[in-house]
Amino acid sequence: MHYSTADAAFWSVLVLVLWILVVGVAAVAAVRMIRQPPRRPPALPSPLDILERRYAAGEITREDFDEARARLREHELDV
């Protein structure tokens, strides 16, 4: 089987177009990854937030809440 110059030119252009597509897709993917803001884990609730939620849910009494809040405030002053 004999290949002509036109066949060689066709395959050369086809390979060039495929490489351009591959590089273009890689560039678009890289730009999207760079521009996308980093995902941060959700912030954990503070101990006082947890204490307030437990009090609001009725899991602890007012006295327990006041005592625990006072201990948390003492700890904040120690740090």
C-alpha cells in the first residue's frame, strides 16, 4: 500500500489538532482549579455555643449553665 503526501499531511494536521485540544483542556482545568477558592472545613462551635444550645434544649438547668459558663470564663482568663 502506498501513502501519498496528502495522507501524510492529513494525519499530521489531525495529530496537531488533537494535541492542541489536549493542551487546551488541561489549561482550562488548571485555570478553574487555580481560580476556585479553597474549601475550608466548617467552623466548629465554641464551647459557649454548645453550652447555650444544651441549655436551650433543656438538657441542663439554669444553675448548671451558670456554673459551666463561669468555669469557661475563668479558663478564658487563664489563657
